Amino acid sequence: METKTARLTILIDPIKKKAFEDLCEAQDLTSSQVVRQLIREYLERHQVDYASKAKLPRGQK
């Protein structure tokens, strides 16, 4: 797991932001948790390795 954090600022229209935050709240998640998961999935989909990526035994995902 990451030990340091960095800020990522994005621009999004207010209607989508509200819908996203409402959905996150309904799922008992923070918007930051969801965005971090989306980034991890995007990196995985594009087979990008990074230093803090958890190492799993061979054959496990």
C-alpha cells in the first residue's frame, strides 16, 4: 500500500460531480477511494507496473 500521497486535481461538470458523490455515499465509499480504484484498474488494464503495486504469488490476481 502507498505510504505517501499526492494530490490530483480534476475538472468535472457539477452535475456529474454531484451524481458521482451521491453514488459513492450510497455505497459507503469516499470519492477518493473510488478514484484510486479506477486508477489502479486503468493501470492494470494497460499493464503498467508501479512501485507500490502489491506483489501476488504467480497465477493470482
